[in-house]
Amino acid sequence: MHDTLLRVSGINAGTEDKPILHDIDLAVGAGETHVLMGPNGAGKSTLGRVIMGDPAYQVNSGTIEFGGEDITDEAADKRSLAGIFLSYQAPVEVPGVPLYSYLRTITQKRPELKMTARKFRARVGEIADQLDMSGSFLTRELNVGFSGGEKKKIEMLQLLLLRPKLAILDETDSGLDVDALSVVSRGIEAYRADCGGALLVITHNTRILERLSVDRTHVMVQGRLVAEGPASLIDDIDAHGFEQFERANASGGDRA
Amino acid sequence: MSERTEKRTQVADVDRSLYDFTYSEEGYERYDDGLTPDIVRAISEKKDEPEWMLAMRLAALDTYHAKEMAPNWGPSIAGLDMDHISTYVSPRTKQAKSWDDVPDDIKNTFERLGIPEAERESLAGVGAQYDSEIVYHNMREDVAKDGVVYTTIEDALHDPQWEPVVHEYFGTLIPPADHKFAALHYAVWSGGSFVYVPTGVKVEYPLQSYFRLNAEGAGQFEHTLIIVEEGADLHFIEGCSAPKYYEANLHAGAVELFVKDHARLRYSTIENWSKNMYNLNTKRARVGADAQMEWVSGSFGSHVSYLYPTTILQGDRSNCEFSGITFAGATQDLDTGCKVILNGADTTATVDTKSISKDGGCNTFRSSVIVGRRAANARCSVSCQSLMLDDISRSDTIPAMDVRNATASVGHEATIGRISDDTILYLMSRGCSEPEARTMVVGGFANPVSKELPLEYAVEMNNLIKLEMEGAIG
Ligand SMILES: Nc1ncnc2c1ncn2[C@@H]1O[C@H](COP(=O)(O)OP(=O)(O)O)[C@@H](O)[C@H]1O
Ligand SMILES: [Mg+2]
């Protein structure tokens, strides 16, 4: 096992009036690929956002460590600069902010990515090509008027540009057509190959996992991680769904 | 800080010293505070004006005294004590045609504001006013060869060719009786610009006038008179700024724009007044048939503003486009907007304004659309978007419409928005700090207006937004 990159210990979190996550323990080693599955409403997105530092959720107990540092109380920008990246299920539109200058700004926040304007332009062009994005995307406003698939590509573009140590992909594959899906898969592969970063993939869809070598699979039901296992757990879920876990959870059963 | 980083177009290094510096007015000629016929006579005599101008000034002074001090609407101007405003301050220097002939402190001022550099790089001509007088005026020779005139009203009045033209137009679009501060303006006006673009001449690069009010407790009353003849084309840029003082300063300029048939005028403004400024400015354009008037306006600073550029679409098929943005921070009460009068048939107007309110600042957007009886098929749409950055600020929209032609259509749309938490999270989770994220969203909100400006002015506007977001402007 690699060094532990992310360690979530005993996290209880939720909104002000609603507990959502219960006793979450999760460890992701540097460079590992983990998958998080679970029925709708289980709390997967919430876990992603809690790891990213969304202030909409309160952490009532437990800690989050990243690279050996306790980041439980850090703001999202600090976590981002430390190397955590969250690709959103529904990226927000930011009118009037040109995509290209936005990309330049967020890159310049990172000393390790220091490059000349010219090199930056070349790098962005290279990634855009990799993702089958036309250059005209870059002159448009951040996420404004893009289709769902295009927005996901813009998330991948940022992922490849920022080279985080951990990428949490929240249903980056959902709602994509076959072409967009293969582009996103290629993007994930490029991230693994070029950056060697760790992945936490939240998905319903096992297709995107076919080309990844998965180290661990986690199952979340009603705000709890109820099962954890090797890649083969995915096939099990594919065949039998989440029912077995839901039943186990309802009867207060042990983890699989 | 090095000279280089003090340039106003430098965005990375935002610093209030960009605008907020003063030079001593020692040795300057400063007239007594308050308003008397003697002061008006003294200004007129100093300028060696034609008789009609003095008569106009004195009549305007009577009108001024006859009118009520404050309107019964809009922000309070009780803090403005006219007995303590000097209406004329002259830096005692001759108008220069070369920056080398401008006294050092004044030259430094304009250099720090980036004017000579902009002139070299992207302008066809520049006028620079310091307090009450124009200290620098120059235009490229090729533009002059086309017959374009760009000078001060004072110089035009001394030129036998242009004196009758000034006489014909001056004060006709904004009459002295328009309101109390228009009357004040005509009594004590000084400086400003006279521009004449002959028939068919298209001026390739913009002309720019920059107005800097340096003296404490003083007023600036420049008059801008622009005539764009048939089929001609001009882009005029107006910049204004002043350092911070404790005593009230007053800006009561007047801008009269005559856009003849088939002509086009774009009038861009970036105002950045200090927060002790009362900005009571009046701007008006009259537009001929098939002609086009475009306003781009960025209003920053001032304690109180009353500002409603007016467009009279007189000729058939004439068109007006107005895009403006105002930013009100702590202690600011800005009453701005625009007025469009559609008189010609098939005239069209699009008004697109944005306001940003922060730290208890107050923005009121007032629009007035009047469609005349003759204006068959006139179309006007007014949109006002407000962005509120906190709960203690205010933003109001007050639209007025008077439509007297049944075939006309007028639309109004107003929205008030806030920055969503999800947007801030999105930007923060990509590495922007919270203030940076807010500034980025506000810059994006302003972008439809700033992108209408030439690049370096767009950069300046973004710079001003950053300063306002940091609360750094005095
Ligand atoms: N900001 C929020 N406010 C209120 N309820 C929320 C909020 N975020 C998530 N929830 C609730 O928490 C539960 C888990 O949601 P979510 O994490 O989006 O699930 P998943 O991603 O697994 O589908 C759901 O019942 C959802 O309605
Ligand atoms: Mg989800």
C-alpha cells in the first residue's frame, strides 16, 4: 500500500438541521483509484463536498487529513491548493468570466505550475485537443451556455491543467453520450498517466471503470459506508444492485 | 513603489495611490469661495470672452439663485455648501502642445494616470484639464488634415471661424434653466472640449479628454461640445478622477452632443471620483436621421451622483445604445440612469445598465423613456441588473415611461441578484480565495460593459472594480 494521501476518520456531517453522513472512515493512498457507489440520495456527493470543504455542510465530529495534514477546518481554496480537486455533478455557470483567463488565474495560484503565457497557451491547446474541444470554447464564458457534456469536458480540462494529487469525480460520466463518455475516459486515463494522481470516482455507471484499474470499491447507503472491497465488488453490484447492502444496513448488519 | 507598478493599467498591483495623490496648489490662482456676479465677471474677463458669453453667464447666475437648492427627490446634497466651493482654480500655466511644456507636478499627475502613454499608443488626440483649465491639448496631424477640430471652447471662441459655431450650439441642448446645477454650470463653466468632425470624416482612433480635479473644496465645470456632421464617425473618451479630501468637491460639467444624419458617435466615460465628490453632471445628445449614438459609461466613486445621460432620437431610424455600470460602496448614494426621447419614426434604443452595491452603498437606477406622437414603430428596451454584495446595501429601480404612439413598443426588465454560495465554492475549490472569487464574479458581471471599452480602459475598469472590492478607494 502507498502512503495514505487522504484519511477521513469518523466523520459525521450534514446541514444545519439534517445529519447526512454518519461515521465515515475512508483512506485513499497516493496514486490509488477508488470507486464510491451507492443509490441516489445516499450521500456520495455530500461526502465529495465535505472533503472539498463546502461550507454548506457542517462537520460535527471526525477529521479529514490530507498528505498528513489535518485539513478539517481549512477553506476550500486551501484544500484546492494542497492538491484536492472535485469535479462537480453540475458545474456552475459564471457569466462574464472568460474561460481562458479564468484558467490562467487558477493556474497562476499554483507556484508548482509556474509557466510563461506562451507555454500556458500551448498547454491549454494540448489539453483541449486531447479532449476534442474546439479552440472557440476558450473564448467563451466559464460554463455559460455549454451543454452538460461540454461542462464535464471543461471540468476535465481543469483537472488536467491543475494536476491535483487527488481527483474526486462526482458522476462526471452521467448523462454523457457515447462520444463524450469516451473523451472523459481518455481524460481520466491521461490524468492517471501524466499526473499519477489518486482518484475517487463516484459513479452509477460501471462502463467508465472498465478502462481503469480500480484498487478499492466503497458502497454508501443512507449516509454510511456499508461495504468496502476489491474491484470485483463492482461486478457484484452490477449483477445484484444495492439491495443486499440496503437490507444489511436496515438490519444494522456488519460491513461486508 | 516603482514608477512601473504605479501605472493605472497595471492590474496585478492594485493600489489606491494610483488615484489618490495630490500636489500643492501653491502659486495657483484661486477665486474666492461662493458665487457672485464679480466672480463670474472675473472668469469671463480672464478668458477674454465675447459679450454674448458674459451675458449668458450672468443670466445663468440669476437662474441659479432663483432655483431651489435641492430637488425633492434623490440623494441628499445637504453636505454641499456652495459658499465653501471655489468655482475657479487655475494652475497658472499656459496650455501646452507638448507634455515637455507642462509643469512637472501636473505632468506627473497625468503620467501616473497613464494619459501620455495612451496618447502615444492608441489615441488620435488628447486634452487634459487640471482643475479649471486645460493644460494640454494635442491632436495627430493626419486627423487635423481631415478638418477635424479638437480644442477647448475658450480657444474656439477666440477663433473667428469657430466662434459663430460655438454661439450657434452652446447651451442649446442643455439650457441653463434645465436645473439648478445646469444654471451654475453656465455661470462659471471653464475648460472642456470643442470637437468638430466635418461631413463624411471617420476618425479612426478615439479622442480623449481627461479631467482631473486636484484642488480641495473646489468645483469643476467643464463644458464639452461635440458636433459630428453628416456621415461622420467619432469615438470620444472622457476620463475623470480626483484625490480624496475631507471637504466637499463639486463636479457640474455639461456635455452637449450633436450627431447629424447618418453619423455615429460613441461616447465612453470612466469616472473615478473620490468619495467627497458631488457629481451633478448633465449629458445630452441629439441624434439625426439614420444616425447612431452609443454611450458606454463606468461610474465609480463620488459621494453623491445625479447622472442621467439623455438621448434625443430626433431623426427617423436613429438608434441609441446605452451601456453603463455604477458601483456604490460605503458612504455612497448614486442616483444614475438614462433618459431616451424617441421622436423619429422607426427609432430604436437599447439601454443596458448594471449596478453593484456593497458595504451599505446605495444605487438608484432611474430611467425615463418618452415616445413622441410621430415615433411610429419606435422600439425601446431597458434592462437593469443589480448585484447586491451584502444585506446592508440598497438597490432601487425607478422606471418611467410615457408612450404617445400606439405602434411603439417599450420594454423594461429589472433584476436584482446576489452571488450564489455555489459559485463561490466552485471558484474557491479551484484555488481562488473568497475575496478573489467575489471579485471575479463582479468583474464578470461588469464584463458586458467593460468589453465595450477600448482594451486599456477595460483594464482600468477591472482595476477599479478590484479596488472597490477591497474597499481601498478613499
Ligand atoms: N445542502 C443540502 N441541504 C439539504 N439537504 C441536502 C443537502 N445536500 C444534500 N442533502 C440531502 O442529503 C442526502 C444525500 O444527498 P447527496 O449527497 O446529493 O446524495 P447522492 O450524491 O448520493 O445522490 C439527500 O437526502 C439530499 O437531499
Ligand atoms: Mg450526487
